[in-house]
Amino acid sequence: MSFTASTILAGIDFSAPSDLVARQLIGVTVLVNGVGGRIVETEAYDGEDPASHSYSGPTERNLAMFGPPAHAYIYRSYGIHWCLNFVCREQGHGAGVLIRALEPVMGLELMRERRGMLDDRLLCSGPGKLCQALGVTRALNGVALDAAPFELAPAPPGIEVVTGPRIGISKAVDVPWRFGLAGSRYASKPFASNRTQRL
């Protein structure tokens, strides 16, 4: 498979499998219009994964998940919260990474205003919360991650990643495709596993 430069952002090849991308995204800084922080929790999904939106094929709702890679896929969860995903694999496959939690770094005052709270640990500790804090809506669905309003910066070296099962799904519940920054206070939920990997 050949890769183009546009699929490689923040030192990550988004044409790679989603579980690999999800692991490598830990520690990456993501900003939306200059507001955001360090990614501390992700979940991987794949077209062959029964827990994935793409498992049953393309629809109007999930079309962005089928590519091209290094673009945003945004959907509404339970009709309430927006959720931000980064598309992976080759166009047509249907894979992505859910950005579950951030450590707030830039634009904290605006995030606090949008979320209506002062506790920084709760600003982005869940996919719906972080979309509200960053001002992410369906309007960004399909937007390239290397273009405004997105900005990605590489993770620092020596990141320790912990893994475990994904949250809030009813299929493939034992697949260990949830990844987090070891010891982070900003994850949506603690990791039961102590299984870590240094990147």
C-alpha cells in the first residue's frame, strides 16, 4: 500500500490500522480554533468490528468514516452529545479512533465558559464533554485534520500507554482497544488494567 504525505500528521500514519493509530494518538495535542489539549484517552473501531458504526456498511450518517484517512468523523451520541473521531485506514475501509478525553491545555477560559464549570479535570473527561469544550459540531464532519480549524502536534517521547476494553458498547466488549495515558487524572474513567506500553 502506498501512502501520501497528507495521511501523515503529528508523526502518525493515519492509513494504519485504527488500534495502532489510537495508541499513537495518546499524548498528541489537538486544537480546534486554538482550543484543546493533550489526548489522554482514545478508542479504536474498525469496519470488521461489530461494535463499529461502519460494520454494516456506509450510510448517510457514517459516510465520513469510510475515508479518506486523516479526516474528522463526527456523530451525535444518544441524540445529545457530539463525538469526535479521526478516520484511519484506506478510503472505503471504514475505521476510526474516538477521541475520548483530553488534558486541557489551551483556551481554558473558553472551555470553562462552554462547559459551565471550573474544574479542569471535568472539562474534557469524555467524548461529549470535550466536543462541547472545543466547540466541535457536525459542521466539522469530513474536514481534513491538517486544515483549519484543526491543528495536531506530536506527542512527547516516552509516553506510557495503558490499555483496556472499550466503554459503553454491547458487542466485542472484551477487545482491548481503549488506550490511555498512564496515570492521567483527565480520563473519562479509570483503567482497571495496569498493562502499559512505552511509545
